[in-house]
Amino acid sequence: MDPNELARIEVQRSARPVHGGLGWKYPGVEDFSSNLNPYGPPAQLAQYIDEARDRLIWYPDDHSTEFRNAICSRLGVAPDQVIAGAGSAELIRLFPETFLDRGDKVLMPRPTFAEYGYGCRLRGAEVIEVPLREDNDLRIDLTEMMSRLQGCKAAYICNPNNPTGRVLSRKEVLEFASECERRKALLFLDETLLELVPGSKDITCIAEVGSRDNIFLIRSLTKCFAMPGMRIGYGIGNDRIVRLMDSARLSWNLGQLEQHVGAKLLTDCYGHISKAAEMMGKERSRMAKEISATGLVNIREPDSFFFFGRCNGRTGLEMQEELLGQNVLVRDCASFGHPFEHYVRFSVKTPERNSSLIEAFRRAGGV
Ligand SMILES: Cc1ncc(COP(=O)(O)O)c(C=O)c1O
């Protein structure tokens, strides 16, 4: 018997998406390849894990009540507008599982976070990609997106967009959401990187989501508390969207540790995020100037806290290897497809570590 013949056709054809965040493979190397809070997790993390240890003998609360209540208090949303996820990655998968059938069309920019297209294709949906143009500074072109919306069941926006690092304003996102609504399309809005952007409170669409019929927004504790090793995320939408997704959710998706740690971090450590955002907002212009001066990579100052740029005369992989020789890791962006094999992505960290990255670029370029 050949199990291949028994698998769904979409599974047979699928290839797993490629991600950055491979710092664990290179102990002792300074990791700029993933976009995490450079201050690391809050000091209280170990204590919170300790507090939850005795609870491991029980199944976790299937509704993640303690964690969801903490989200509601922190963000001013109602419990029935919140769903917890084992990382936002689980919710990225749950959305197409809830809403998409074979043959449905979805719209997204290219490049963007690979899990969206992967989850949709696994459901048999057709992914329509709107390429970002270098002559538009690789910004998401919402006018172009709107012109392609007809017949789509959902559109995806990542704000700031991974890997390009460009930010859309709240007004732009909401106008696009309204157009989606006119066309009867859902909007999947990924704000997992937004809290680390200076001024994010004026950009987030959280306050609007409850009153809209068609937005589902995701957030995560991964980036803002620098803890990708624990899988804690959440989604916010109006109660009808959330109820549907909750019906299709995996039982006990967040463990005891995740629920308790997530609740404590959101309740007691939220200032940890804005402190990092503010610091990175100051660092990014110095990095843009000094790294550009090496002539190795074409970058502009990002509106966010990570850079995305074309390497001069080398591929992203070659650039990554040269910089690894200087003990720093950047993300080779070949997995985003042509022409991004010539691009690298790297994040802003603390001033001292940023100086080591600048120095590594200088040495690699012989400057
Ligand atoms: C834009 C974006 N969204 C979502 C995720 C998923 O993160 P997590 O599952 O850790 O919340 C990532 C991870 O790299 C990401 O870059």
C-alpha cells in the first residue's frame, strides 16, 4: 500500500515553509535573523514558569480563561472576541480551516509571511499574490490589492509586513478592511510584530475589530517578550468570527505553563515592550546610515525594527555566510522566491549589539 495515494492531493503537493530564527543552531553567534524584543524575556519569566509547575498534573483549561481575561483587561476587548492560540501560527492555520474550501480564492502581497499561503494551499484554496514593487519601496500597494479583491473570500495583511518591514497606517488598513467588507471578503490582519514598532498604539486596529464584521487580527507573545520557545498567541475578532474559529480549534491548545505565563506577562510586564520599541526607534537610523555606508546591502531606514535589503553583487546566502564568519547571523531571504534570493533581513537590537553588526558588515566589506 502506498500512503501517498491515500493522502489529500494538497498534502501530497505541499512543501513545508522555510523560516528564519535558526539562532539555536549557532551557539555563540549573535542572532539578528529573528525579530524579537532585544531585551530578551522579562526577568520574572522563571518565577512565572515555577508558579505553574504544579499544575502540569492536570489538563489545561480548554478555554484558556485566565489568559484570555488578561488579554481583555490589557486591551479593552470582550472575552467572546478573543481566542488563544499555540503561537499565532496555530491561528494562521485555523483561519483557513474555518473559512476556506477547495477552490476558494485568497489575496495577499508577495513577499509576506509564508505560513498564510501554506495554510490556504493545504485547504486547496487558490492564492492570488500581488507583488510588491521595488520602485514603491516594497510597500503593500493597497490600491492594487483592492483592484484584485473581486471574488476573493479573504485577504491577508501583515503589519509591519514580514519580511519587508514596512508599516501601513491604521487609516489605510481600515479603508482596505471596508473595501473587503463591500466585496464580502474577510481580512486577516497580522499584528504580531506591531507592538515593537514605536507609536504602535496609534497604528493598531484592535479597538475597531469588535465593531467590524470581517476582521480577524492576530497577536503573539513570541516577538514582544522574546520567547519563541513557548507557544503563546491570540486572535481578536468580532464574537461571530471568534465563535466559528473556536468550534474548529484543537482542544487544550495552550498548556498550563503557557496560559499562566501568558496571563502574568500581559498583566505585569507590558512596559517591557514599549521600552524596547522606543530604544529600537532611536537605533534604526544610525544602523541604516552606517550599514549603507559599507556598500554591501541597499537598505532604507525601516518604519519598523527590522531591515530588508538587496545585497550588492552577492546572494543573500553568500552575505549570510560572510557575516557568519564575523559571528553574526542574518536571514537569507531566498525562501521568499525570486528576486529575494539577493536579499537579507536583520533586526535592530541593543546599541552595543547593533555596533557589532555594523562592525561585522564593515569587516565583511573590507571597509
Ligand atoms: C509575521 C509573523 N506572524 C506570525 C508568526 C508566527 O509566530 P508565533 O507562532 O510565534 O506567534 C511569525 C513568526 O515568525 C511572523 O513573523
